[in-house]
Amino acid sequence: MNNAKICLIGLGYVGLPLAVAFGNKFKIVGFDTSYDRVKELEGGHDSTLEVNNDLLASAKKNINFTTNIQDAKDCDIYIVTVPTPIDKTNTPDLNPLIESSKSIGSVLCKNDIVIYESTVYPGVTEDICVPVLEKSSGMIFNKDFFCGYSPERVNPGDKEHTISKILKVTSGSTPEIAEKVDELYKTVITAGTYKASSIRVAEASK
């Protein structure tokens, strides 16, 4: 994991602090579909105020902010932190997850790992996202590529309980991948991690 190159998909109040945390240890591609968001981050400012300018500046040397997913084609870990808003019938809108999975699939390579952090109900990662990844990449799940799930637990605006200070639940699609995902998060989560027995269990923990 020491030589991993990580792509963060979605640079909101969850994705940006995570990109900055990992950016102190790994090479990072920070991908967002919003040109304006990428431009402000390239300029060293976070309008959500989750990351102060000095912290962003210190990590920015290892982060390539972009709206072009092709800039991530040499990454081997993809972490999806896009929102899953609730519609008027209280049903999660999974379109951002589906579109993100399509984009990742277009650059996915052999043995890559895709980790989802977005808030979902149990089964979404393997039943909805994985088929999109397979179709977009032409590869086979748990043979050519792998997945993980680690629910985000960030409270926007909370400067005390930041990403590194909150216990992180982790999981993987095979025991080996679960261990790799857990070890990855341990590099930045000082509060520790808890490795769930399956992706579905990790999804339910949220």
C-alpha cells in the first residue's frame, strides 16, 4: 500500500478532507465533475471551510485536482465519496454513484480496488455499483478488480471530530482485500479502524 496512487471521486465535505489526509502520504488524484470546485481547490481555497487554506496548501503538492477521469487511469485505488441525496419519497438517489462507477470503469485496470464511502442501504455496492463497473470496464468482479466499503461518518462543520479522529469501519470483497482496505485507512485514521465481516455488514453499520 505504500506505493498506492489513490483517486478520490467527489470533493465535497467528505472527499476533500480525505484527499488531504491521504495526500500527506500518497499521490492523489482528486476528481470532481464541477469545474468551479476544481478551480477553487487548485487556487488553494475550500468554500465548504472543511479544510483551511494552510492545510490545503501543505497537501496540494501531492494532489492533482481534475475534472478529467482520464487523469486517474494510473491509479490503483478509487474512493467514491459522492452524495446520495434523499428524494421526496425518502428514496436515496443513486445516480451519482452509478455515474461515478461508469467513470471509474472507463479507466479501471487489473487488480484495482474501488472503495465506496457514500451512504447507502445494504447491497448497493455489490448489487448496483459492481454490475456498472463490470459493464463499463469489461472486467470481472473479484477476479480482475475488487471492491470495499467504508461508511463516511463526517459531521459538516465539526472541527473537533475530524476524519482522522473518528473510528472507521472498513470492509472488502475478499478477505485479502478487506485487509488491504483496513491497512490503507489505518495510515490516516488515528482513532483506529474496525474491519467488518462483509461489505453488507459495513453498509448496514451506517
